[in-house]
Amino acid sequence: MGTLPDLSTLAAELVPESVRRIRHAVAAMGPGPLTEAGLRKHVFPLFSRALAGSENRDEIYFANHSLGRPLDALADDLAEYSTVWYDQMDGAWTAPGGWVAECDAYRAKVARLLGCARPDAVVPKTSAGQGLRAVLNALPPKHPDGVLRVVTTRGEFDSIDFILKIYAKKHRAEVTWVEPDAEGMFHVEHLLGSLSAQTDLVVVSRVFFATGQVLGGVDDLIAGARAKGTMTLLDCYHAAGVIPVGFDALGADFAIGGNYKYTRGGAGACWLAVRAGLLRGPDDPQAEPDGLFTLDTGWFAKRDTFSYHRTDEPELQPGGDAWLEATPPVATYYQARSGLELTLALGVDRLRNYSLGQQRRLIDALADRGVRVKPVEPRGAFVLVPVADGHKAQAALKAAGVNADARPVPGTGTQCVRLCPDVLNSTEELDRAAEIVARVLA
């Protein structure tokens, strides 16, 4: 027999070069709070293409809450995806460092981001809405009429709102809509007051997309819902990468989100997280007797996926793999790799502190120029500026060199421009943006 390989060396060799560059750059900054000088020196070079694009467009990019700016490594990672395909063909699935391995790595990174101990509890999806549908199609309704009772708010993202309305129209769900207060803010006590013993699921954002409001008292909501036998689904799209989510610690039953925004993973890289106690599957020691599985399924949820063995009864994979569906879009795991790596390397706590500092700087600069912002505390990663017409304001700012967007504030009849600086925005850009906003929106 030959000499066994050094497993630590082998593991190091399997780390992609793009990942090594990111980790090296962040390590070179050292511990402690993020600084603009450190970011300029070590992190900005990882984004040379995106930064050059903004410079060529003479644009200050403040839509980081919408589509995150990609790292240079994205191109290398997608090239790796195609190289495995070219070189291995159908062997690309199971080759060392191949497509299945990259899917597992993606799930592990998202689990770390969410504070979820089990990577298999993270189920890749192509949208947060797909994750919601998987949950709706898994729950057994309490009510004898077979219709799910769902409580949600008027502040959920359009896709979530629309899916729930379709389920209601098809008589698959009876939805109770919780209204905001006069300022467009939502409160846990109103959600709790809408729950009954018949409620199956409460769907609510951890951070609301239109206002950036961080919902307070989520732990009370989860505990109150559980006391009524109601499950909780948190939309964490505007929370993951912005604030610590603490999925396991909170005890939520489900979470949905994606990598399009703050973790710079592009379209189609999304996920559903399932509480470990709800996972079921053959020989899974953590499965509860009434563990869940969903109608949204496919051959990747089958036990012994690549054996093509069939039984009269569906045999599910163990744990969270029982929630997988049909052939997945593998490229999304590669396109999300660099952004997740950077977010995890920098650390959500450090990113959060840096973001709050940038927001304070921007708010002060706007105030100095007579522009008021909508008071939202605590808020996520962006600042709101009230406007009369969101579309016109967005277009005017874009023409003047600030790329931002606008959304209606729920229940108020008003609109606000959303301004989201991130680690690639310099202090000079914050001040210059404030001047442009003041001039355009005066």
C-alpha cells in the first residue's frame, strides 16, 4: 500500500484559489473594527471590475441593498464551474471538488451566516418565494376544512405577498393581514394578537424591505406562536449579512432568503432553512415523529439519488436533504461563493458596525444640506429619504450620478428613496452623494 495522503494538505489543496485570495486579503487587515484605509488597501482590489464600472458610469452606487456588487473572483468561480463540466462531463456531479461538493459548501457557508449548526438544514432554492411555497406545501392544516391559516403583514416583499394572495385565491390558505402603524412600522404585539389556536403559520420579515425596519421582539413572537402550536417563517433576505440572524438560537421553524443583495451572489442563489427538529428522513436521529416533508420535491430528495432504485413508497434522503427538489441550478453555488466568503471573513458584526457608521455619516451630511430622513430605529442597512414621487426621484438621482431606488412605505401613501452605502463606498462618495441628493430632491 502507498502512503496515505496528509488530509490537512489535501483539504487545503481543495480550497479554490479565489477563496484563498479573499481570506488572505481580509486576514491582512487584522482584527478589530473595519476602517476605510484597511478596506481601500485590502478589499477594494478584490472589486476592481465593479469599481471600474462605477467610475466609467460616473456613478455612486447606493443600490447595495438591491443587487450587490460582485467580486472579481466571480468570473474565476464561474469558469471553474464550466471547467469541471468540460473536463468531467457527467462525472462533474461527483468528482472531488465537483458540483455536489460545491452545493455542500454553499449550504455550509449559508448555515454559518445564519447561525445554523446543521448545514443540511439549509436547502438551496432559486428564490425566497420558492422556499415559502415549499413550506406551505409541507404543513398539514389544523382546520378540518383543509385550508391553511396564515398570519402575515402588509409589509412583506412583493413575491411573498403575491404568493400568499394566490394561495388565498385558490382557497389553499386563509390569510390574515396585519396592518402597519401610522408611520409604516410593524409591531410584534399586533402579530401576536392576530394568532389563534387555528393559525398554522406566521410569515414575517426580520428586516422589512421597504423601510429597513428591524422587527423587535422576534423571540417573543416565536415563543408566543409556539405556545399556540403555530409555526414561524422569517424572511431574512434583508437580514442575512446585515445583522446576526441566530437562526438556531431564535428557534424559528423556517427562514428564507438569498444572496442577491448583501452577500453579492447574484440572481437564483437562495435558500430555505428548516429547524433541525422538523427534519425527517430514514434513520435520522433528530427527526420528530411528525417531521415534515414537502410536496415540492424531486429526485434529489430520493434516498440513494444516483442509484435509480425505485420503491412503491417514496424513500426520502435523511435530514434536510429530504427537502431537496429536482436537478438544481449548479452554477448558482459557484456565483455565490466569493460574496459569501467575503461576508464570513469580514464578519457580520464588523460589517454591521461599519454600516451604521456610514449611515450616520450620510444622515448628518444630508441634514447639513437640509434633507431630512425618515426615522427608523433600529434599521437595517439603508437610509430612507421621503419623496413625492419615487419613480421620478429615482430617475433624477440616476441621471445626476447616484444609483438608488424608491419604494412605497406600507399603509402610509408615501414613498421613500432607499440609500444604501456599503464597504466599497468611500467617505468622499457619501459626502458627494449627500450634495447630489440635496440638489436633486430640493
